[in-house]
Amino acid sequence: MALPAYPGMPSLAEQWREGAMHYVDFSEARDNFFERARIALDNDGTKR
């Protein structure tokens, strides 16, 4: 078991959970970006 680098540092499990949350948020944002891009292309009148 590794000691925290500084007092009050979150445990590795907490850091991993937080990182997993960020990954989920990132993938959702990425999907929303591509969905907006598809909508913009459709509104532009161009075919995919």
C-alpha cells in the first residue's frame, strides 16, 4: 500500500474512480460533438 504523497491526498481507488468519471464525460462529449457535426452537415444540404 503506497503512502499518500501529501496529507489529504485521495487514495488510488478514489483517483481511479475520478479518472473513470472524466473518461465517461469525455466519451459523451465526443459523441455529442460528432452528432452536432452530422446535424451541421445535414443542415448544410450536403450528403454524407
